[in-house]
Amino acid sequence: PLFLNKTPKQILGNMGFQVDLDAEISENYDEFILEWMADIYTYMQWKYNLAQSLLCGQQMGWVNADLVDMPDRLEFTKKLVRFRYENREFFRNARVMRPPTVLADKSHRFYSDIAMRHVGVLIQPYICVGALQNGNKNMIILVNTGKEKMTDVVTFNSAEYTIADNRRVYGDGSIKMLNSGSFECTIDGESYICIEWNS
């Protein structure tokens, strides 16, 4: 792992947080930070990679069989896999388009090193987004990998695709169009919304 030989304080310092490396060691603080890191680098990694698999049109299902004994992961996984199954005909020949950009509030981001072939720390938005097209049917899918409900602005290139007025929005959240190239989305924690329209 990236941070195997560093203390929690050193890790936070590398992430840009102000730390006092000469301060007295607090076991409670270190235990809290290590617990937080375990959540980010195991459960968050699971959720983020699962969301990316869905958004990139990959077949989902290559998961650890121990999932049945992990109720939190199981519910999130079932929710995304069920959506993928219900739209399997669309995904079968879907083309991945340039994804929109989530203008995530600072508190709606997490630090991670879970990108493939990347060494170092990335700042990722909790809300992942992808855009797919199959014939004249289009989808923008947003997945909130965080635990809390979040509202963020999403932008896209309206020259590439335009969200039609007769769009259908479903899932655990809502959107509010701001202009022809952006909208505000609100999504429940560990859930998704889908914007679907015909062009």
C-alpha cells in the first residue's frame, strides 16, 4: 500500500493538512485516523471501483464471495447490479461518451490512490458520473459513493449531447437544470440517479 511506512500524521501532511509532527502522540487520534483510512482504502475503494465499472459499461459481478457476509457492501452492490441488469439491453451495445464533470464541493471529495497505473494521492468526488449512448437512447448515470446525501453541480459539453426536455429521471435523487450545459443533482448516500432521454 502507498502509505505502509508512514504515520497517520505524515499521511495527512502529505495530503495538504497542517500537522504538528513534534506534538505529543495521541493514541486515540491515531486509532481514529487509522480507522478512517481503513474505511477509505477498503470500503471506499470497493464502492468507487464498483461505480466506475457500472459507468464504463463493464460487466459487473467479479466480486469476492465474502460479500454475502458484508451487509453494507451487499446492499450497495445489489442496488447497482440490479440497475445494470434491468438495463442490460441498453448496456449490451452502449457507447461510452465523454463524461460530465462533477464540480464537487470541497467537503464532497475524498483522498485516494485507487486509480489504475497511478502513483500518488488523487482527490476524487464522491459522486461519480458517466454518459452512455445506444442508438438514439442516452443515459447520464450518477452514483453517490458517499454515505450522506449530497448536492453538487454537474457540467457537460452541450455540443456533444443535450439533455432533452422529455427526459426521465429515476433513482434516489433529483436534478434541476441550470442551463443547456449544467444541472444540479441531489443524490442519497450510497445510491444513484439516472437521466434517460431519446435524441
